[in-house]
Amino acid sequence: MPSAVPTARETITKFTNCRILKGDELVEQDLWVSSGTGKIVRNQEAFYSSHAVPDHTINLDGRIISPGLIDVQLNGAFGFNFSTVPEDPSTYGKVLRQVNKSLVQTGVTSYLPTLTSSNKEAYHQALPFLGPSGQRRLASDGAESLGAHCEGPFLNPTKNGIHPREVLVAAENGFSDLEDMYGSENINPTLDPISNAILPPRIRKITAAPEIAGITSAISDITSRGIVYAIGHTEATYEEASAAIAAGGTMITHLFNAMAPLHHRNPGVFGVLGLAKSLPRPYFGIIADGIHLHPTSIKIAFNAHPDGFILVTDAMHLVGLPDGVYSWNENSGERLVKTGPSLTLEGTDKIAGSSITLIECVNNFLNFSGCTISQALKAVTSTPSAMLHLQGVKGSLESDADADLVIIDEEVHENGARSLTIDQVWKFGSKVFDRDE
């Protein structure tokens, strides 16, 4: 890992008169970043040991610095659906790079590109483009993939949502069926032929229903490869969900949605948030678009396990596009209707993901729950980072962390509502977006 102490060749930026997110608090403290290392600088060490002074000092007039936002469930954006491979697959990477440059302007500096349930040919074609960015990272590339999220196709057909039932399957042969579906080279570590380094799997998270044949027995194989197993699209009982957590599951995909509801005699998946100390309580995703969940349901989930609470968009490719009717499944002729942040399957009231940005989810959560700004920002920074085992690298403003930052302006409106606005975005210590430019 490069040193976070600057050298003579690096450009150092110092932010002052700002509030930075540190743990559960907003702390008045300067922050130094390096565009050379792409890291947050140990400013005291730099000053005393290297006698360094910043190349630039930026007075933020009391604004907030947060780590860059992390979205762990994003199905597409700005017209591009990650699950749809173009007729000419060579254009996939080109379009993806443009999406990343647009996405970073919303404050999302890292994310898990999510593939919804598909046939194995689609996975084999798309996943090579969606793996972790690794060492080939440039600030100018925009938002960075931390690895793909495969949501399906090992889901319960009774909780499919808008996932096509015809592609949903079981894993009768356990993990080998996952290797066949996703591609062995995508679900296993591989050797980089250039550096001879061992590369992590292209897949970072898998959502599957634990009651589907072969899934619970495959969880240890999934997690031993550094992949997060998440419970989702499921009819699992409390006992089945608990067994999945005991086997190594650490996440619940969009809690409450596409799963059996809480019942007083069978708490179902929600019940694992109250597991005994012998088992860890899992992280869980919450879609705070005001449509997927009632605000009170969000408050209940947060109060049940605040340290596991992660805000996600579950946004479809229509986020960033005008309202209207758009093609969804060319084979069936199904279309999606976009109305603001709402997406529904045409002719039905079935929710089809969202069309909301992550900072909008943060603002909704602030106003739904009455939580603090630091609590809301943790749900899109340090908590998803911890779920992905990236503490100290992403979602943090500690020394040596990646210098992915968002500069935020806070406003309290006459009706008491609070809102946070993204003023600037910095990636690896370089500014990549400024609202005023």
C-alpha cells in the first residue's frame, strides 16, 4: 500500500473550517488528502516529519466532509441496465465507463453493480466487466466497482418481484451449480497473468433464498472466497434464516421487500435482527424512497439494529432519465413506468426497483427517522464498508483510507425538513465534480 505521507511530487489539498464525519459524530477538524497516493494524509506526521505544507487550502465555511457514498445495490443508471448485454458486447465496457462518470456526480464513489436474475450466458458476458477495479483505478474514471452483486437466479419463485420466473433455478448440486451459472472464473479468485497476483472474485455479493435446494449448504463455499452471502427474495422461516446466518450469511437484501412478513409466532427473516449473542446479527439493506417501505417500518428496522442499517437505492437503469414508459423485458414486451422515484410494471402496481439517488435516500431517512446527520451518513459509508470488509479503505476519513470524499451543504427548511446537497465530489484526492462549475 502506498504511504499516506506526501512526497515532493505529490499534490496535497488541505480542507479547513469544516466538519468531518468521524464515527458517530461530525468533528471540527482539518483534513488533508493527496492526489499522488490517492489517500488521506497523516497531516501531523506530514507537517512535523516531512515539513510539508499543502499545495492548496480550501475553506469550506462549515460544510460537511463525508467519505464517498457506497451503494451496494444498484441495477443500472442513466439508461444502462447492467443485466442487459448489448448485441455488440464490446460496447458494454464503453457505456459502463460513461455511467461511472455520471454516477460519481451523485456522490456515489463506489458501488456494487447488481445483476438481476438472468440466464447463465448473460452472467458470463457481463461479469468480466463488473469486477473490482483493483489497481487500475483513476479518479477520472468516476465511480468505482467494488465487485458485482448477483441478485438471483437462486430465488424463491413466490417472491420473485420482477425477476422473470422462467430463469429462477435451484442449486441441487450445491456450489458447483453456482460456478456453472456465474462462471468459475467469476466466482473464484484468479491469477493475474501480468503481475502474478491473486485477484479476488469478480462477484462480491450473492443474494439467494436459503430455503432453495442447495443454497444453505453452499454458503460456506461462497463466503470462503470473500463473497458476501445475503438472504433475499425468500419465504424463509426464522429457523431457516437463522441457519443461513449460522452458516456464514451476513446480509439481508432489501429488508421487508420480497420476503415473508413479520408474524408474531414466526418472525421470519426480520427475526434474525434479534438473534442471540451466539450468532452475529446481519447487516441489512433499506430502500428509503418512500415507496418500498413505510417510514415507520424504516424506523423500526433502524432501532432494532442500527449498526447493521445500510441505505441502498435498488435503482434501475431509469434513474437519471425523464419520467415516462420504458422497455423492460423485450421477450415478454413488459414495460416500466417511471414517475419521479417510483417505478412500476406497466398495468400493475408491482414495484420494479426504484429511480432514486443515494443522497435522496439519505435525506428521506433523515426526515423519516429524526436521526442525526452522522447516523444517516454512516448508513452509506462506514456501515456498507464494514459489510464488505473494507474498513480503513472505503467509507472512512481515517489516515491511509482512499481519499474518496463528498463535500455536503446542510439546509434546514421552514417546515423543519432537513436536506443535504452534494457540492463537490473528490476521488482518490482529486476533484471530479463541483456543483458550481
